[in-house]
Amino acid sequence: MTPDQPSAPTPNYLHSDDDAIIKKVLETHKPDHRKVDVYHLFSIVAKILAHDEGSSADVPNGTYGFGMPEVAADIINKVSCEMACKCSGKDANRVTMVLLETVLPNYSWDAKLVITVASFAVIYGEFYLLTQFYNASNPNPNPVAKNIALLKQLQGIMEDASLLQHLFGAITELIKAIMTVTKYLLQLNDLSSEYFAIYKSPLSTATDIARSAYWAVFVLITIGTMTKELSVLASKVSSIQILLQNQLDTLIQEIEIYNSLIKLFNTVHQDNTAILQVMFPMDGGKPPLVIGNSYTEVKIDALQGKNVLLLISSLDCLDEIKALAKLYDQLEKNGKIQYKLVWVPVADQIYEQHFSSLKSLMPWYCVRHPSIIRPGVIRYFREFWNFTKQTILVPLYPNGQVQPIYTLDFVWASGICSVIGLHPDGNWKFLCEDHGLSLDLLIHDLYTVDLTMPSPIICLYGGEDIKWIEEFTTAINRIKDVTKLSMDLVYVSQSKAINQTNKAIFDFITGRKLGVYWNVEETYSWRFWARLESIFSSGLRKGIYPKVNNTMKDVGTLLSFSGSYSGWAAFGQLGTSHKMAKATGEVVLQVLSNISSWWDAAGGSEFFLLELNQQIQKQLIDKPNHCCHIVLPANVAEIADEMMTCTICDRKMGKYLMTYRCWLGQKTTGDHHQEPLVLESLVDSQRNALDEIENLGRAHDTLLQKTIVPGDCSGPNVR
């Protein structure tokens, strides 16, 4: 240490934004989970730097305890050598980066810092011992110490007691600050590890830890030579200390919130407001709840003694909210709302305009802003209620009890518009019973019939080929004349279609009085497809596959029509258990054109459905080339390849993951809930193939990730 040596000007990066430096620092971090007893090492270092064998230097309680660490000699010696090189005038930033990149890359952040502090303690301890043995006031100083000081060019400082005292004073204060930073970093690294997955800004916490470790190492390297800049270093360390203290205080608070919820939910209360007040604290003195579409403020007390239904979701839920708002409106008009619905938005990134747009759709209670939902609360949602990104419904009863918890899949799949009267184990009973997909399950709350009249056959159909639609509706009118059966036609739009796209179809249906159509704004089409997706994905999660379950097979067949430009049709009857008849437009037209060969004038609607099913199956067996592809939701778990078979020919399906999305529209228009353009390439990425796929499957503009298509279905049928 040579305080007489002229020091270089203070580096600019001590005063400037250090984001570029920290980005490089993060790139050096390659931990391999090796264990280091950082608390044991820190306790030894604290005693050295405190000049006191018995001092604990406020050492935090650790979680390791492996005895003397394996890094004590080798790594500490390497770091000490690099620090000694700095004393020869090398650039401190370069030395710091060399340590982080070549000597310490595989250690955790707290281990990197403690090892560096230990290395500094070795150098500092040697200097301290040298001053004690040299002792300039002693007329007979230790000759070994005197000669070592001479070799190290420290004789001047050893002879100047006032300079030595000043130097020790300044360095001691800086060392105390570094030790405090190290202590905070040890505690923060321990506490934050379990929060990185749920913290609102996990990257920020990790970056702050890296920033603190870098600057602490930098300061330790420069203490010995930058004596004229010790005040600058002290300021830097002080800012790091404040940063870590704030992070530590925040994490401790989140842990307390998390533990409070555990305790509250394990205690029977007279009302649920104690829980809700922890979940939704006051927001700047304002009540935490508002009525979404009116922004009327609501106090937590308004929920006292009420059945509360928590709707917990991400902000990526525009279609769900639109559909749910329609259902809520219907229930409210019928006087069936028995729960106070509260939307709880959980988001890492918040787009204010999008959030406000979602909130404006809701006639129920909403949390004022996602920032109110603390990380400790989100952790509870995830660990106890299994919340991920999939929307869940949590009934909270007046006494604070919660059971059961439903995914919103249940609402769409069951067709029941609230959780009132639902049974926890009855969600997917229809899958287990496996009687096949009935029309009641699919549309009973989407389409009503006159109960005073005989139940008609209902024909659902879709696609965007206006020529096929005209041929199909003409054939249906002919069938009605031949069979004298009552048939209702319902056109089903794509779930995310733009109404303008189908305007010609809607005008055609209206002009020729061909029944009704479900447009996007009414949400019936979205609920129809969402119900199918929910049944299918939930069945897969429960290990129920189309290969062994008729209901799943029927659902898969209908899902294969989703987004098809070509036509499709499905026939059924409400109030019966008859299996639906369904097929692509080509097959349906072929079967209907041959009705004279299979229709029995004595037959009724039951005969028509049974025979239509048989004729469709016969057509598929005779010409097994009408195979399908299915686009699965992104939240579906990995599926065993052998369990996914074509719902038409039963051959094993091949999986393709070539998905392309353009998010530019979101970023340039500011419409953050705009759907991306998605192109599913089923064969290759060449333009001609993509154009063909775009014509054949235009519903791939959904946010669905996995595309499953049949393998070589042109071979022999292998039922």
C-alpha cells in the first residue's frame, strides 16, 4: 500500500451509469452449484478485519455449515495475487473483470464476494501485522518487520504515525461499510432464491445483486491505492448498502405477508375481510377495489359476510373477459349472481392502456391496479392454489375458507356459468363416463329451443367457403323436404374471426333466412371453441386420450375443424343422449346427396342421426384420406406420441413445432391485446406451402403453440 504514490484521476464509471458494465458482469456469471460455507468464511474474515479474535462482527446466521471451505487456500491465494497486481498500478476495473470472469465465474454471487473479502483480509491482515511488529515508536523495532517494510517500500508510512493513523481510520470506515454490504448480500441471496420465480421484477433483483457484488469487489481492489478517492468509494459503497437494504427489507416484508396468509387460511374467521385486507392493502390511501366499468371505489368492508369469487388471471385474457362479461350479464338479469366477483390481475409487466381496456369490460369488482398484488401474495397463489397463467376461480366464503378451486376451463367445458352448486369431483364426469359428445354438453347454454315443440335436429356448420355454404344449405333444404324433419341451422364463426371477414356469409344467411349465425361480438363462437379446447386439454392433463375415449375423440374431430376455410358440419339433438354426427364439408355433402339410398320414410329424427353417423363412418372407411390436424393450446402438457392418433383414420399423428408470430402490430400500434399473426407450417417453410396452409387453416391466428397432424394417412386403415 503506497499512499504517497500519485493516484490516477477518478474513473468516469464511478460517477456514470454502470448498466453497460453490469451487463458484462452478468455474462461472466456461470454458477455450477458448488457449495461454499460462506458464513463460516465470513466469520473468520470479520475477526481479522475487526482486529479482534473474539469479535463476531455482526455475522448473520447462515444456512450452509460445511466446515472449513475448500476454497480457503487455492482460490483465496489466486484472488490475493490479482489484488496485489492492482497495487502495481493495473486498472481496477480490468482486475475486477478478470477475477469475475476467470477465477470466480462458477461461484454464487455471495461466494464471489466473501472469497474476495477473504483475499483482501489476507493482504490487509499482513499489513496490519507489519505495522504492529514495526511499531515506529519502539526504539528497537522488529528487524524482520523493518526489512519487509523496506522491500515493500512502506518504510515512509511506517515512520509517519499520523499518516498511518489517518490511513487506518479512512480504510477502517470503508471496510465496515463493505462488511455490511457483504452481510446484506449473504442474507439477500438466501432469501431471494425462493422469490426469483414470483418476484414482480426477478431480473431487477438478480441485477442488483450482481451490481452490488461487482462494486464491492472493485472497492476492495482499489482501497490500497486510491487513498485520495476514498470519499468517492465510500459514496459508492453507501449507495450499494442502501440498495441492498431496501431489497432485503422488501423480501422480509413479502415473507411476512406470505406467512400471514398461511396463518389466516389455517384459522376459522367470522368474516373474510382479515384475509382480503392482507391480499389487497390500501393503495396510497385509496380503497384497493373499484367497480371495473364505472371506476367506483369500493372498500374491503363491502365484502364482509359475502361469498366472494376471486377471478385470478394474467393480463392476457381479453377473450375470456369478454365471454365472461356476457355470462355475468345473463346471470345478473336472471337474478342468479350469488357471489361478489373480484378480478385479481397478476402481471410482471403492466401495459396501462391494455389494463384499463380490460377493466372497462367488467361490471364486477376489480383490484385497482396489479401493483397492489404483492409478491408474497402471488407466491401464495402459486404454491397453494397452483396458479400459473391459467385463469382460476377461487370461492372465498364468509368465514375465510376456500374450497374447491376451479380453473376457468370448467366454466367453458361444463357450460355452467358460475360455481354455484358445482361439485368438486364432478368437473369432468362426462369424460369418465365416455358416452361420446352430446349436443347438450356442447351448446345447451348457447342455443335454446322452444320446449313446447318437438326438439328439432340442430345443425352446426362453419368454414369460410361461401360456395360450399351455398351448396350445403341448399342440400339441407332438400333434406328437410325429403325427411319432413325439423332442422335448425346455426353458423359458427371462427373463435377469433373478424366479423367483417364473414360479413358476406352473414348477409347470405340473413338474406335467405337460413337460420342464425354466431358472430364474434356475441362470444357464442368463442365459447363454443373454448369449450372444446378446455375439454380436450383438461382430458389430456388427466391422462384421457382420444385413442381410448370416445368423447375425447369426438371433441378432437370438432377441434380439427377449427379455423378450416373449407366447410364442416355437425348434427345433434338437445335433450337426447344421441351421439353427434360430424364430418368435413366434402364428406357431409357426399352423404346427404345419397340420402335416397339410406333414408327410411318411417324413421324419425333418432333414425336420421344414427344412420347419418353410420354413413359418415362408412364414407371415411371407404376413402380414408380425409384426415385432420389439431392445434393444441400452449398450456397442454407434453403428450406421449403414441397416444395422439388421428380422430378419423386412427393412425399415429406427427408433431410439428414450426410456428411463426409477428408481434410488430402490438409494438407499433400500442394495442397490446391485439392478436398476433400466426402461420403454422405443416410441411416446410417455403412460400408455396405456407400459402396453401393459410388457405386450408386460417384459424391459426390463435395463441396456440403445438400443431399435431396425422402421419401418412394415405395407407391402409388400421383401426
